[in-house]
Amino acid sequence: MISTEAVEETEVTPLTRELNVLSSLAHFGWLNTQHLHALCFHGMAVATVRTTLRYFEEAGWVRHVRWRLGSPDGGHVWAIQLKGIRLLEQYLPVAPQIVSDLSRPTSALEQEEWRIQVTVRNFVTRFVLEARQRPLIATASLSVPSRTWQHALAAPRITPDAILSLVWERPKIQLSSWLPWTDSAPPGGRPTQFALYCDRTATISHLSWFIHTVTADVQDKPRIAVLVLGSAERQAAAQDTMRQLGRQPACRIATWAELEHGLFSCHGQAAVVQPTL
């Protein structure tokens, strides 16, 4: 049974809010202004976000780049600095990601990988906001690769673009300040883990290799592989490839819209995210 009772809200102090900013940047390596506004400044103006980040930059805790990627309203890219990590470690246990290269992506491959990482962070942000608005999950954890981008065609193996671990039993509406990476609540149930592998447009002629590699990466691991395609056309091409393989690989195929529907509206019960039995 799904509970509609939310946990009791408490006022978010400036200290908690600022720690949430640093912990989010430490967890992901980088986020843009729009991500931080949605995740850490519930109900507050974007001007407050920019002011806080400017103070953090003056203190040497974070840095930002002046180029933008994706939607113009996404804002600048922000990353945590070593000084910010040292401060955060006085308050929270962290396993930080440090992005050493925030130079403007110039090659087509760099731009493609940055696009993927923005898309993943957009998805994570929407997931957190959904969990704050409805009884979606009990607890969750999220992780992304530690590097800024990966060279999809040159790499000897594929690693997930994101790993999402969810506990469905006894779901509740999360606090308006809830973040999975700062949630210290015990799991309280058996988690289901999803490994998300994002579509690269350069791999259109290598879908059979891609599907085989993804399947091999999750073999003997307690997780469900989800190959996330960027469009319905790409999904159709992937489905044709799977039919040509003559068997059903141990992975699911979905567009971003289908993945979100399966997780947000169906509580993980949609076929695209059902565990492999």
C-alpha cells in the first residue's frame, strides 16, 4: 500500500542549505545553476542562488566557467574546489568527485559527452523533485561516473552513466530539502538497482556491440541495465537490433520519457524497469 503521509517538515537553515550545495557539487563533480536552484533552494529566487554561489567562489570553495551548455536558462557550470571539500568534511562524510578539466568542449565528441552528462543531471533533478511531491520511494541513492566525459568509441568497456538504487517498500513523500546523497536513513527494505547507459549518437552502427557490452557489464551484478535512447527512432533501431540478435539480452530499452514514466508514475512496475527474474 502506498502511503500519502509526508514526513514532518522542519525549517531549512542557511547552514543546511549551504551544506546541501557543497555536498551536491561534491557528489556530482559539477552542476549548473538551474540544478542547484531546484535541488537546494526550494521556494527561493534564483538571485539568491547566484548570490550564494558568488560568496562561495570568493571563499575559494567553488569555481565556475563562463561558457554554457544546453538550455540558456541552465546557467553556468559550477564545481567544488579542494578547499570546499575540506570544509564539507568537517560536517559530512563525503566521497567527492573532483573535475579537473572544465575547459569549453570544442570537439564533437566532447560536446556529445557533456550533453549526456547534462541530460543525466536533468533526470536526477526531476527524480528528486518528484520524490518530494509524491510518495514515490522509501529511500534512494544515486551515483554518476567520476570523470567529466568518457570516449565511448575508444573505451575498452562501457560503464554506466548513472546508477540508481531504490527502495520501493513503504514509500513516503520526502522533505522539500531531501537529497539522496545526504540521506542518512537506513534502507528499510530490499533495494532495486538500475544501471543507466545513455545512448550516444555515434554508436548507431554499433548497436549490437553496444547491447552486448552493456549486457556483459552487468553480468553477475545485482542490477538491471537500462539502455536509454534519445529518441523514438533510435529506440526502434535498437529494438530491431535486439530482434536480429535472436535472443533477449539482459537489459531494458527505453526513451527518457518511458524511463521517467516507469519510475515516477508506475513506481517501478512498468515493464521497462521490472527486474529480470
